[in-house]
Amino acid sequence: MSDLQFRSALSHRRDEDLPMDLCVSLDEVSDRAMIDLRGSLDDPKFVAAATAALGVALPAQPRSSSVKGDITVLWMSVDQWLVTTPRGSEQALLSKLVKRLGNTFSFACDVSDARTIIRVSGGDARSVLMKGTSVDLQSPVVKPGWVRRLLFAEVAAACQFVHSDPDTFDVYVFRSYADYVWEWLLAVARKGARVQLYGKQEPPLV
Amino acid sequence: MLMITCPVCGAEGDETDFHCGGQAHISRPASTDPHNVSDDAQRDYLYIRNNPKGLHREMWMCARGCGKWFHAERDTVTLEFKSYYGITESAPPSSSPNPAASKTTKKKSAGR
């Protein structure tokens, strides 16, 4: 029997050259595994177990994330987090989580292959992504660590602001949408399609 | 356009970022007495909805924020969200009785 081999959703795009006239750089982040974690913050046993297993506190603030070493925990809902960890280490982390959580009212599941991460970076990243969503990405609340679920290019997505200088966003979309979102970004991120209307505007000359 | 703030996670958005679950606090007759449900009661439960001019209590879901349901009181005239309360909470006593709705009820009863 042949061994199962991981192929990322956009691996066939790797060989293609990106168009020269893109105003942002696009890449697929395929080396992250994901664990879906659910539980109540009101349950001190759950919080203690999850913190001990992950080595980092669960972000309680809406639209925030916490990082410790290789592990990033993204806030998805008031009782749901998406834990990302390097591919290959997810089974160890998951079994550690499940063992620690024990019989607390909680849920942890490996969802590594459910989503694809597309990294959009560059000075125009905010305005390119804002073409696909109603969320104001120019807002000062969008700072490193900011994360939120949104409707992006008509599909469900999550967006994480990784770091600034240059502005870098990770867009999490379901795997079956990866190709569509990639095509969509290729089309709207052309230099000629750049939008100058977001953010603070100079008053018109009279 | 409706401007909505999720009371659970604080996400702000318009009606495309939320999902409306329709009129709140509709009780299902079969839940209280499953053996004696009249056709009229079942019809009202399935199809008959209020269409008030003024305060309307609705269920909404924060579809692009936290995915949680909540209750909201919305003014159908100004499209303003007056107040929010938890999805498991029952209807609060009406702070400002809706004059338009009570007028219609009066008219109806007078007609009968």
C-alpha cells in the first residue's frame, strides 16, 4: 500500500510564476497544522488544562491571539479557539491536550487539512484585502495579533494580522476555496487595480 | 442599512455580517401539550408573524464574528437596534409600549 502523502491545496500553484504586476506578495503557508479547541472560559478546570497543555494562555479578548514559541492560539469565538502549530507536531500536541482536558466539558480536534492559509504581504495588503470584505482593515485596532472571522470575497474566512512593516495578513479559508481565493487575489492585487480611496483623504483642491 | 453590534463579542457590522432568525419568543404549542394541539394553534405557530410598526423583538446571529445567537429589540421605523439581551433570556417587560401595535389590536377587536 502506498503511504499517504500531504499535498497542500495550492501546491500546483507553486510552480506557476506570479504575475509581475502584483502590488502585494502572495504565498501559501502550508507548514501549519491546526487544532480546533472548544470549551468555556467560565470553567476554571478547562482553562487550567488548556493553558498547561498549550503553554500559553487562551486569548479571552475577542479578535485577539496569543503566541508562545511555535504555538499560536487564535480567538474564533467566545468558546472556540484555533491552535496552529508546525505540521508534524500536531498529534503530540493534540494527545497532550486531550489527556489534560480529560472529562472537562470541552472538545479538541485535529482540523489541519480543513483550511488553507494564504499569506498576503506588502504595503498595499490592507487595501487589497478590503476589496473583499466589509471590515475596516485600515482601523488602528488592526495591529499585530489581531484576528477575526469575516466574509472575504463572498466566502467564509478568518484573517490574522501577523506583523507590520510590511503589513502581513494570513487569510484562512476552507481548503476547497483555496484555488478560488488565490485566483481572486491574483485578479484584484494587480497594480493597475490599486485603490487609493481607503483611509484618510486629502481635502479636494478648490 | 442596519447597524448592529454583537452583544456577545462586540463585533460591529451591517446586516450582511449577521443573520436574522426572525421574530423571537414564538412558543411551540406541541411543547406544552403534544396531544392537544389545535390546527389553528399549529398554523399560528408555523406561519403567523407580527409585523409591527415600531419595536420588534428578533433573534440574530453574529455570522462573521463569534457565531453566537442573541435577542435584539429593533425599531422597524428607524431601523435602530434599541437593546440586546441573551438568547436564553425571556422577553423583557416592554419599557416603551408600542403605540402603533396596540392601536391595531384595538381596531381589530372593535371590528369583531
